[in-house]
Amino acid sequence: MTSLSVEMLAADPVEPITSAGHAQLGIAVLAGIAVIVLLITKFKVHAFLALTIGSLALGAFAGAPLDKAISSFTTGLGSTVAGVGVLIALGAILGKLLADSGGADQIVDTILARAGGRAMPWAMVLIASVIGLPLFFEVGIVLLIPVVLMVAKRGNYSLMRIGIPALAGLSVMHGLIPPHPGPLVAIDAVQANLGVTLALGVLVAVPTVIIAGPVFSKVAARWVDVAPPEKMIPQRASEELEKRPGFGVTVATVLLPVVLMLAKALVDIVVDDPEATVQRVFDVVGSPLIALLAAVLVGMFTLGRAAGFTKDRLSATVEKSLAPIAGVLMIVGAGGGFKQTLIDVGVGQMILDFSEDWSIPALLLAWLIAVAIRLATGSATVATISAAGLAAPLAADMSTSHTALLVLAIGAGSLFFSHVNDAGFWLVKEYFGLDVGQTIKTWSVMESIISVVALGFVMLLSLVL
């Protein structure tokens, strides 16, 4: 079974649109990526425009006719947006409902009321992981920062001891677990099974977040000892609400799409009969589109109406949730166009040939590609999308489980060593009141630990699956 119901929209493999040799293609890839990096980092061009220009530059350097390069880019953009655009929008709506209704605050307050002392870093990991499921990384940071700062101040905790676990929980969700944009696009690119990827992603995420969160936070707290910056504690969303949804129903709503998608994966494994009624039913209800749509519709009642939202307020909340993701959708779409251009000029086959000649394990090669693009561009999403396009041919003869692990290896590589060209780096620096050196010793090291540890667990799973 494949991952996304819209996979038929993806471009079929075609003959390369250029007859360039490996050397020329290699130079073309480096040149195309260099164009993207320079535009994003030096000239501060928006990632959507940088990816568009970089895709055309790649085609030109590879010797492809310009009309063919344009066609490859637009085909990839269209199929990517068709595959994941609606899912990103639904995830944004659910996240906005969770934040504005006070549901996120309810989860936070309930868990913190039952945790204290040494359990607090573990509580922060749990909070960030649950809240991070439907939320984009940046939104999750903005939502959790007030909690991190208040807990550190009121409980007299080290800011790093509380903050690092929360950041680790958000980052692992962002890089490894669908329905975040990066994993979704990678799943679509390599035609992995979403349910299997989700299940294996959880297996990898749990030990990874423990090591990079509560465990590393002990070291980070010794390296960097700073007080919570008073000026960065904003008003919480639920302070203006008369009521908010309960803890149990909020968690159930957030986890609903995950449960439905995992149930579909389980039924696929147990039943394994495409004609069986039960499997056909779960193929529908467990598809990402229906699972997220169901969570949004349920959330309108369990979150929105429970917080006293009127119909107009609910409509306004949905409308406000969509505007901020326009940029994300265009970046993801342009990344898909870049991916398709890479495939159509023959770079994917070149990578496959190299992997056979050099005897590099496919999972490690995919991770290294994602690491290189992450270090160059600073964007985990761009790294995931581009690496997925390059590594897609590696999945041709893989089993369902190994294809899922390929997605996770790419996601792990996309998180490696966030530094000054990553917006997340500056977001963490400013919110936590750190200098550049302190941010590198805490946030950047934490991201690298997540990347390497996750790869380690992916490679271990590849030996037993």
C-alpha cells in the first residue's frame, strides 16, 4: 500500500531530459544548490524564489532545454502541492484551534500540575511532543516559550534544563513525524507507506527525544546558565477566555489523526487483502486527508465550541490559520519542483549508480545528502524535499519498512546542526536571551544529537526489519 491517495498525480519516471554525463550532472547539482544557498543566505531572497531560480539554473547547467526544465519544475510543483498542500492546510487549522481555544494551555497546565522536581524536564518533553504533533515548529516555539519561561522562573529551574527538552520534543516531531510538511513530502517522493513510516517514526522518536532532551539538558544547563528573560513572557492565549476545553478531550482530538493512520497501517498488515471490506474502510478513514479532516471537524466542537467560540469566531479562526502557511505551501511546492528537476535531468540515477559503486548503505547516503543541504540552506524542509528527490531512486527495490526508514533517515539528516542560516536558530536565540555562542552550544548541539541518534536507531531498525 502506498502512502498518499494522490500519489497518482506524481510524475512517472521518464527518460532524462539531458544526455549529460555524471561529471556534468554533478557540477550541475552543485551549481544549482549553490545558487539556492547564495540567494537565500547572501541576498536574502525568499526560499520560494530561490528554489524556482535554482531549479532553472540546475536544468541549464545540466544542458537541458529550457522548456523541458520549466515543464519539470511546474510538474513537480503541481504534484507536490496536490499531494501535501491540503494536509498542510488542515494541520494548520487544527493547530490554530488548539492554540486559540486554550486547549494547548490546558494540556500544559494539567501536565505541569502533576509534575515537579526531577520530573519537570520529562514533563516538558511530553508537552512539546503532544502539542508538536499538529503544529509547525515555529508555531510550537511561540506557543511553548511562555510556558518554558514561566516554569523556569517560578520553579527556579535552569532555563536550559526546561527549554532543551521542549525544543527537542518539537524538533523531533517536525523532522520525523507526519503530518509535518517535510516528512509528508519525503513519503510522497519515495512512495513510502505513511502508516508504517508513522509507526517506525514513533519508535525512533521516543529514544531520540529522551537522549537529546532530558539527558542532554543536564549538560546544556552546565554549559550555559542564563536566567529567563522577563521581556519575552507574553500573554497566554487562554487568559482572555472564560472557559477552555478539558484535558482528556483535547489530547484525544490531537491524537485522533495519528490513531486513524496507525489503525490503517495495522489493518493493512493484519488483513492484507485489498478487497476485504474492513481494509477498504480503513484505507479511507486512515488516509491522511480524511484523518486530518476528521480531527479538524471534531476539533471545531471539542476545542472551539468548548471554549465558547461562536460560528463567526470559528470561521475567523480557520481563516487566520491559512494566511501564515501560504509561504510554507509555496516553499514546499517549489521544493517539489526542484526535486522533479533533479530526477528528470538524471541526477537520481546518478546517485543510484554512485551508491552501488561506492558501496555506501542507502540509508546513510540519504542522511548525508540531507545533512549537506541542511548545512548549506539552513532549512530542514528544503533539505528534506531536495534529499528525497535525490534519494528517491534508492527506494526502488526496498521493502515497505526500509522505504519508511529511508524517509526517517532523510528527516534525521535535515535536522543536523542548525546554525546562523536557519531561522529557528535566531528564534531560539532571541526568545531565550542567548548570544550566538550560547545558542550553538545548546540548540545547535541538540539538533546534531537528534540527527545522529535518530540515524543510529534507523540503522539498527534496518538490521532487524
